[in-house]
Amino acid sequence: MFQWDAVGERNGVLMKARFFDPEQLETLTGPVQRPLCFLPGTSAMALWIEQDRRNVRWGRVVAQSDGVYRLGSGLLNLEYKTRSKRSVNRTSWLAEVRLKDVLQCLVATVSVA
């Protein structure tokens, strides 16, 4: 599967992102294999997925994660963003990430932990 990794800082948060070609997902199914295609062969277990519509709260902030998975002794919070098949530029991807999406990932992770 075509993919590339990127690291950057935004609003004081160090982010690691993995990008992939969505057309290659057509052969994958299941609540773990498809959403976690960027971790081939993972042993992750789905705790809840987007269809569960489960909200997590941290004070007055509410987040709805696209998926929360148990991976080893930790948690993986998934925030999936589609770009309607528009390409992502490897040098400017960080500027395209919305602050609200970063905060949602942080809130969901803290609330679940």
C-alpha cells in the first residue's frame, strides 16, 4: 500500500501523521483492518468505532472520535479525514490540519485514558 509518514508541530502539539491512497482500501473490511490500514497486521482491538456515535467528555468539551482501539497496553484514537480524492502536499500538509481536529484527538485520548 502506498503511504508516507510526516511529523510536525502545530499549536504546541507534536503530530505524527500517516497518509495513504484511499483507493487501495477497497479490498479491506472489518472494524480494525479497514480503518487501521496504515498499521498492516495490527493486533489492535476496536473499543468503539464511528458508527457507535459514542461521545467522550473532558469538562465542557465533547469529542466524537472516529474510533478508539486498544493496542498493546495503550490506546489509539483515530481521527479520519477524507479530502475527496484531493492530493496532500508533503511539504504543506501541516497547514491543512484544522486545529479543531487536533484538539478533538487530544480530548478523546485524555477522556478515554
